[in-house]
Amino acid sequence: MGILRYHNEEFDFDDRMLAHVQIVISTKLRRGENFFLTWTLPVSSGSGRHALWIDNGVPLHITFSGSRPPQINREWIESLILSSATGAVNLVDDPPVASVD
């Protein structure tokens, strides 16, 4: 599990999810687009939701638990960025790979 540190708070994420979140955040901030980053908490963590306002003025630190970068899914990144049309980047699990028949 990796850690996203934002405004003196820590949030645990799977390294694969965190790698995609890093790309999405950096892409949107380079474009000058501030946004909410939202996700649902699992039942094991008490359920509920988190929403963070992400902008260039708040320090962000990402720590990965693994030493190897995970494989990046461009479709997942595009899906996350497109979700911001609703006002927030909503973190969802990696979409399943389409099977080729």
C-alpha cells in the first residue's frame, strides 16, 4: 500500500491506483485545472467517502510501497480524467481488460 499525503493528512492506496492517481493529478494541475478527488471507503474502513480539493497551492507527497512502477492503463487514466466533467475525479477500480474473441 502506498500513501498519498495531502495537507498534513495521509491516505492509503494500492500502488497501482496511486500511480494512476499521480498521472491524473499531474495532468490536471499542469492544465491549471483544480478539482475534487473523491473515492469511496471500503466497509473495512468504516464506509463513507473522501473528497479532497486538489490545487497547486497545497503540497502533495506520494510514497509507493513497491520499488517497481506498475503497468499503466491509459484507458483507466482517460476514464478518470473524463470523470472530472462531473466536477470531481472519481476514483474507481481499474476497468477490466476487454477480451478479444
